[in-house]
Amino acid sequence: IVMQASGPPEKSLAYRSEPVPEPGPGEVLVEVHAAAVNPLDVANVAGYLGTPLPMIPGVDFAGVVVSDGDHAGQEVWGSGPALGMALGTKRPGTHARFVALPATWLSRKPERLTMTEAGAVGRAYLAAWETVINVMELLPGETILITGGAGMVGQAATAIARWRGAEPIVADRRRPDGVEHFIDSSRADMREAVLGLTEGRGADLVLDTKGGALFEPALRSLRFGGRMAGIFSAPEPPPGFTPAEIYNRQLRVTGLASVFMDGTDAARVFDQLRPLFDRGFLVPPAVRTWPLKNSAEAYQAVQDGSAGIKQVLLPTGGVA
């Protein structure tokens, strides 16, 4: 799939033949069996990232190493932080049958997952693990408020929090299946709702996947000395926000720009995720699969809102 223009998926994406990439020194060739479509991919195709055209998009992958060498025949999975984008090496992405990747970016696929399931994990779990575990260092017994919890990153963060022995509170317009503590972000006073669920203490952590109007109420839902990480925010600061809310309550606020992560570090995250999926502590999201030639429709489904279902491309054409 090639981005030939910026705009709506049906106008910007072309399904066509391209030369099979040749791996350079330290690289391998992966035959991609499954590759998810993420909101970041949609933003890339729309032209928001300034990616030079033409370019093959896509960051997530599950497949088999088909080049010679020590990794030949290995089933691998992962997410290249900035594949198919204007950033870094401007390396072509994974929405193709073959992709060349540095060998250090590879992680062995969980044996328990099919290719389709492994391809659906990708960026959502990478962002959730990096923020919840590596950045915020969530501890057992803590309470974490997750805004946009019905989205893919929110669902991944909720599952990781449960595995960690923490208590997730999900705030969104739609209640995901199996969520005990839910706040309707379109109606409820978020701070009051969180205080009610935490015996007046407030959340230990916030993962803000929405930003914008939800930023300030999420911040005010933290306990004294709480911490907050965001992965997205609207370009304008929320009206009426003052830094005193952070300073006077000794809050720690940070963000994650996942596109600037190193591919080797991302592979280490997937190495940590693999045993949790193999042992059943974590499970892949619900998926809908598409042949590569229907990529524009898959992109459009993500743009329209997939209601918690991951759209996954099958470049080899089979059922993986």
C-alpha cells in the first residue's frame, strides 16, 4: 500500500506492486502476515506528519523472517516507532507483504497468539506499557484513572493495570466490556466521581489518552503527589487551566512521544509482553481482518471509530 497523496484514505492510498526491499547490513527481511491500522497511521496518511511521498505506511507487524542468517524462519512481532513516516530514517512501513527491519527491532512472537492476534497487539500495547510501567511505574494496589479507556491504548492499559494488581478506573463515553469502575466522561463530574471511587483520596495515577477538555478534570482527580502521563492532547491548552494546579499539589506530569522511541527499546517492550500473552495474563483485542487491497476501507474504519475493534491487514492474503 503506497501513500501517493495526502487526504482521505480512498484518495491517498494505492494498492500496487513495489520491489521487494533488500535488507542492508544488520537487517532482515520479514514477510508480513498481519499488520494493524492505528490512528497514527490514519493521521500520517492525512498529511499531518509531513511524510514525503510516495511512502509505504504502517508500524505494527507480525510475520516470518525470510532472509538468510541467524533469524531465518523466526516468527516475530512488534511495532516500529516511526515506520512509514517523516521521522528518523524515513524507513518504509509494514502495510506491505515484505518489510526490511534492523535485526535488533525483532521480538519473538508469542506462541499462544496467531499471526492476526499478534499483529493486533502492536502500538496500543507498546504505548500503554511504556507509560504505565516504564514511565509511571504503576505499583500493585495503586489506582489509575484512564481517560479514553474504551480506545485501544485505554483497553491495553486497563489490562496491564489489572495484571499489575492495580485498580483501573475507566473514563469514556462508552463502557468497555468487563470494566467495573466506569465514569461517563460526557456527563459525570470526573473529579467527584474519582473521589467517590477512592474514598475521597483521588487517583494515584492518570493515563490521559484524550487530552483537550479532559486534561484539567483528569489532573484534578489526582491525589496530592500523584502522577500523570499523556499520549495525546489537543493543540490548544484547556480554558482556565493554571499551572498552580500542578505546583501546589506536587503533581508529576509528563508525556510520551512514542514515534521518537528507539526500535530496539520497543522490541524490549515486546519481549516483556510475550510471556504475559503466552501465559494468558493479557489477551489480544477483538479484530476485523482485511485483505491488503482493501486497506483504504480499513483505514476509513479506524478514522470513523472502530468501537474497540482492531482493524488488521493480512498482506499474505491468507487467514493467519
